[in-house]
Amino acid sequence: MTTAAEAKSPSSRAGTPPPAALLFELEGVALPVRPVLFDAARARIPGLTQAQFARCNGPISTLSAQLHQALRLQGADGDLAAALNGAVSDRLAAKKLSLSNGLDKLLKAAAQRGIPAAALSGLPESLAQAAFAACGLEGRDIQLFVFSDEDKSFPRADAWLKAAKHLGKTPRFCVALGSSQSACKTALSAGMRTVAAPDAFTGHQDFGGADLIVDSWDDVSASGLLDDLIPMLH
């Protein structure tokens, strides 16, 4: 678990926010990592289709193992995982991955209301730190929680709960943003409200139960979303 930034911002809105926080996946919601992983996997697996890749999910180690099993690949799945991690690292070093503009607006709106935010990552510690820095999230009222020991799926319900507990917030007041069905389902299991932000690889998944599905951030009002999901207390 890593705290990357911790600054306090007073609310500029009337009323007091409930004991809430905005929690989001670092890879997937904040950064478009899946296209990078797909391109890197396809470079090592000729003929890999987007549909085949989309059936795999979880942290990179799990995704790699799933690809190996599904496609009956030769060699160690750890080698593929290393290549995928390396691809993300290279893209970050080249400054070719940046924070989603829509999420950035939402985080700024939350900060104006005094609502803290936290990013959850299943990447290796050093890579998660590099991704967090690439997002420009350091120095803001945003913390980073790294769960690089997740071995099956990420984030699990206990990861969402641990982040909320560390922030001293009540899960039922927290809003979790996930880019996959599994991420949103685990947030629901944790008792949180959820916003689904699918991408080209997860858009076909079932996001039933989510409070909002974001097809395009251009169609979302950051203030309106917060009004609906984290109303102010008067």
C-alpha cells in the first residue's frame, strides 16, 4: 500500500460532503493500459485477435496466464508477463500514456468539494508509482494503493474496502470507478456505488448494477455525477 499524495482542499460548495471518497482503477480508468497490453501481446503472439484478448482479465500476471492457457502457448507465462510489464513501462517512459481528461475533470470537481480520491493499482510497485506520476496525480489530494500481490483478479472487494478504511471513509458513501465487469462487481460487493467506464476490450461485458455507465466522458457532467452519487449534507 502506497500513499503517493496527501493534501487537503477545503470544499468550495455549500454544505459538507458525507464521509465519502472517490476510488478508481489506475490502469483502465485513469490510464488506457489495455491497448498497450494488447499490442505487446500481439507482437509476441502472431494472429492474436482482440476478441481473444478481451476474454482475459485481471492483473498482468493473471492475464498472461490466461492467454497461455487459452491459446496453449509454449514457454513460461512469466516471460509474457515480463514483456507486457515492459511495454507499459516503455510507454510511460516515452510519455505516451496520460490521464483521462474526463477523470481529471471529475477529480478536480471532487477536490473542490473536499472529497478525497484514491487510485488502486495491481501493477508491480515501481511500475504503479511510475504510472501514478505519469498521470500527474502527485501533489493532489489523491492517494495510491498498490495491491501487486493480487493473484487472481483485481481489484477484489477487500482492495476497495482497504482503501476506503485507510482513508477513514464509509464504503456505502464511496464511489468506485471500474473499467471492467469484475471491477464493478467487486465494488458492488464492497457496498459501494459504482461508475463503469468500459473500453474497447470491456464494452461487451455486463455492467448490471452500476449506477452509471460512461460511454463517453464528453457526455458526463462531473458536478452532476457528484450531485447524484455523493450529495452534499446541509
